[in-house]
Amino acid sequence: MQQNVPIHITAEQVNNAEELLINKEAEITELRTQLIQIESQFKDASDEHHLLINEYDKYKVMYESESIKSAELESKIAQQENASLKREIEVAQIKAEYFRQISELSNNNSRVYSTNDNSVNIKNVSKVPGFEGKSITFGRWIKGVNEIFENYPGLKDFQKRALVVESLKGPARDWYDAEPDDNVKDWAEFKGALTRQYGSMESTDHALERIDTLRLTPSSDFNSFIQQIRPAIKVIALNNHTLAIAMLRKQTAPEIRKYIPKIYGETYEAHEQRLKSHMQDAQAKFTSTHPGRSNNMDVDMMGAAMQFKNSNHYAPQSAEDHEYALAAAQYRNYQSANTPRNESSRFNITSNRNPFQRSTRPHSQRNTTMTKIQFDEYVRNSTCFNCGIKGHLRSSCTKPTRPSRFMNSISAENETGKDRAQ
């Protein structure tokens, strides 16, 4: 049997236990109070959340309603703009009819014939309305011109041309200045040239035909070419500069196009100005050099497109080497064209040396026939023959000079061929 062993507890231990119990009850009471507060805060946050959701739904409905109203307003604005445009067209037609009637009345009142040669005094003829080169107004303008000339049968041919030339403004006058003299030698030819230039531009087919028949070559007159092709390109491309530039480049000869690189985001007007500057520089250099230089250049360009492979064979050259060889051939021809020649040197074998033979002078802007823009583009696309890094020439390389890789490869292949032959 187990005996109950009495446990002796002191009064101090009892007091401590009671204090501990009181503290724990206080902590429990405090935690219960905090829990009640947290539940109250959670309820408030939940109520606020539901309130925000309701406000969000309200604003969403308002936004959708405003979007519908905005779409309706935009539709009304578009309708008003269309109506306004129609009214402007009607006003323009009324004005044109008004001026036509005034012109007829003025012609009837101011018609004066010469008693000797039955010619008309040009001062008494009604002034021809101005024409700015817009194809959409050409039909009405040329009709008014014909009516004026029909009311003045005594006008001479040169008087008709003088009246029309005086009425040309802006782009139309630029076109007239660039037009060949044979196309404006009499009124019939002049009228035909005007009709070809502006009378058929309302048709896309005619514009495409006009573009296809024009081509810019090194010997072309740039002003005449651009004045004829520009209206047709605008009819097709409208405000698309990329398409307009592509159409202009397609009708430009490859020997010109390769010196006019494409620039991202460039406008048609800027590209046309770059092309004009290049043509002016190229034609100025061509007229200032020796007449036989173009023939020599053709031969050198054919030779520069090949690279020596072994003792008996040639192969196409890479793009970078071809650009370098072409520039070297241009420099050699420039030097030979400016060097006096005598009869004994005509048959000197050194005058027909290999175009790949490197010049002893550094290649720079001063000893090349290329313009500064062309030379800078050439340098950017070239690879240094010394260090192999793209973006500069060997003459401007800062690294230690090494033997030419191109000449070493030729010498090695030649030596190998000799060894095999032995």
C-alpha cells in the first residue's frame, strides 16, 4: 500500500502561486481586450473595403458612360468636319465660277486688235490665273487658259507662252526652268509638256508609268529628272517617306546609289538633297579631270573585282577588299591623269601595273577622288589591314605596323607554286 506522504508548502510559496495566477489572469484579460480591438479594426477595414469596391464600380460605370459620350462626340466632330470640307469645296467652286465670269466679262471689254497685223496688245489681255503645280487644279487651270486664248485669236505664239510662263508659281516655275528647251519651243509643245507633267498625275497608273520611264545616270540632268519624278512619287507615296525614298533609289543608277547610303528615319526631302549634292560634286569632278579617265576607270574597276589566288587562277574578291581596291584604283587614275606623259612613257609597263599594288602614300581624304561624305562612309565600313579592327584605315592605325597580309599571302602562294614546280 502506498502511503500518503504529506507535502509541506510554505506560506511564501502559496503567495507566489497566487501572484502568478493573478498575473496570468491579467495577461489573459489584456489579450482578450486586444483581440476585441483587432476584431473591431478588421470589421472597420472590411467595411472600408466594401465601400471602396462600391466606389470603384461606380467610377467604372461613369468611365464607360464618358467613353461612350466621347465616341459620340468624335463621330459628330468627324461629321462636322466632312460637312465643313464639302462647304469649302462648294465655296471654292463658286469662287472659280465667279472669277471665270469676271474673266469673260473683262475679256469682252478689253479685246483690242491691231489695225496692221491683226495682233493683240498683250497689256489688254486678261491675266492668266496663277498655277502652283498642283495636279488636282491643272484641269481647271488649263481650261481657263484655253478659254482666254480662244477669246483672243490674234495672240501670237510667243505671247501665249509669255502669259503662261508669267502665271507659273513655285514648283511649276521650277519645273519650267528645268524643262528642256525643245519641250517649250512653241505653245503646242509647251501645252503638251504641261499636260504630261501635271495632267495625268491624278491616275496612279500614269504616275507609275512616269516613274518607270525616268532614270538617273551619271550623265543625266538632275534638275530635269527630279522635277519630273517628284510629283509622280508624291502621288504614289503620299506622306510615306520610306516608300518615296525607295522609289527614288530604284530609279537611280547603281553606280550613284552605292555612294548614297540609307539613313534610318530620313525624310524624302533630306534624301533628295543628299542625292543632289552628290550629283553636283561628281559632275564637277568629272568635268575637271582628264576626258579619258572614265574609260580607264572602267578597266580598273573590272580588275579590282578580282583577287589573285595562285599562279594561274583568279577568284571574286570580298566586299571589303573590293572597296579598298576600287579606292586604290581611283587614286591611281587620279595621279596618272595629272602627271605629264611623253611618248616614251606611253608604252612603259609601269603605267599598267597591278591595281592591287599598294600605294606608298597613306590613303586619306587629300589623295582620293571621293567626297568627304563618301570617304567617311568608306572608312567606317573598312577593316584595318594592320590590326584587323573595323572602323579605320591602316594609315591611321595606332598599333605597331605589321607586314601586309595581302602581299604576304601572294608571295607565299607564289613560292609554294615554285617549290612544287621544282
